[in-house]
Amino acid sequence: MTDQPQPDRTEWIATPPGGPRRARQARRPRPYTGPPSYPAPPRWGFPLLAWRWPLALPTHGPVDHAERAGATGGTAIAALWVTAGVGALATVAEVWRYVLLLLSRGDALSRTVLAISDALVGTTGLILVLMGVLTGVLVVLWGLRARLAATERIGVRSARPDWQVVAGVLVPGLNLLIPGSAVAELEHSLLVAEGDREKGARPSPSLLVRFWWALWAATAVVGLLTFGWTFRDGVQALADGVVLHAVNNALVTALAVVTALLIDHFMRLLLPPDPADLSLMRVHAVRAAPPPQRAARPDTARR
């Protein structure tokens, strides 16, 4: 029996140069020492822009004066309706006070009723003054922007500068003429832009503008008269002052309503119609229309 050669059991182990690497030791977290500090402002960082696609740099297009006038007009209309509501409540309060004055000639009135009347008159009067000032600023601002948009559309320049319009609204005496003429000029510019009037024609105010002009002048005159009447003394002067306040509040209410309607009418001429506001139309019948032209039927057609 002969000896069999044993197989080679040599095991080869490959290691990187320099021998096997040592296992990494876990680093201990360093304690927080505060935010980083630099000896000078760092020059690196993200640009002061919002995230955007490459090469899509933000650009500012031309200012659309019609859109600005539309935004201001919407705010002014909302303020006008609020002013109209407060003015109607103030008118009712003044009328109630005058009724109490008539009743007090023969009988004594309750202290609670008088307190409620005084509180209602004082509160509504103060709110009406504040809302009147705010609404006036918004309406004048809308008027200036609407004038600019209308004249820009027809390619002309307004002969009346903005400061004259503002001064004409604030200065007593001038405020009876300049606001109405400015509104008439604005209406004329809008109608020229629509093609309803010629550019060189003389402005002719519409019935709505004339009514607004007369109502504005009456409100300004009665308001000035009411303010001057407060300096008079006497029982009869106080009673007449209540009547004047009631009439003035009623005129302010009517003026706010008509002004809101006027601005809405002008904005319909200045801005394109909103598709959401247009009513849907459907064709029910076609009359007196020529018959449609039909192509000749080829000879190879089955029908």
C-alpha cells in the first residue's frame, strides 16, 4: 500500500499595502460653543433672490394704470357703501332727536331715552366724519389714477394737473366747480377711448354726472352751513341745527350711493369686462338668414 499525496491546503489572505487598517474610532461630539464667528463679513452665500429657474431673472413690466385704478376703485366703492350705511343711521338718529325735541315741549322725557339718543347721535356722527375723510381720500386717489389711465389710453395729456384737482376738492368755493368739471373730463376721455365721441369735441356731461355734480354741490353748501350754524346760541337755533344735521347726513348718504354707482360705471368703461360677470347666451332661432352654401355632391357618393 503506497502513500497518496495530500492536497495543498495553503490559504492565501490579501491585505492592502501597509497591513490591515485599523477600525475607526467613534468621534466624541464636541460641546456647543455658540454660532460661528468671522473676522470679516463672509463673501459667500446665496443671492438675495427667490428660488427660480436658471436665467429667469425677475423683471418689472410697465405699470398698468388701469389695473391700479381698478384696485383703488374697488376699495373706494366698498368704503362708500359703508359710509352710506353709517350716514343713513346718523340721519335716523338726528330725526329721532328732533322728535324728542317736539315731545319735550309738553312732557318730560326719560333720562334713559335721552342718553341713548345722545350716544347714538355722537357715535354715528364721529364715525361718519372719520369714514367721510377716509372715503374722500380713496375717491380722490381713484380719480387721479383713472384720469391718468384714460388720458394714456387715448394718447393725450390732461391740461389740468393733479394738484389743481386736489386743491379744487379741498378749497371752499372751488370745490363747487372743479370736481364736477374733472369728472366730466374723465367721462369724456373714457367715451373717446370707447369710440363714442371725437377727441377734439367739447366734454358734455351725461345725466348721471350732472346729477352727481348737483348733489356734490348741495352737500358741500349744506355741510358748510351746518358747520357755521353750530356757533349760534338759543333754543330755536339748536332745533334748527338738528334739522340741518339730519339734512346734511341724508345728503352725504345719497352722495355716497351715487358716487359708488358713478365709479362702477366708469370702471366698466375703463377695464375690459370680466368673463365671470357676463351672462350666458343661447341661440334659440335664426331668422332672415341666407341659406348655407353646400358643396356639390360627387358622382361617386352613395347617398
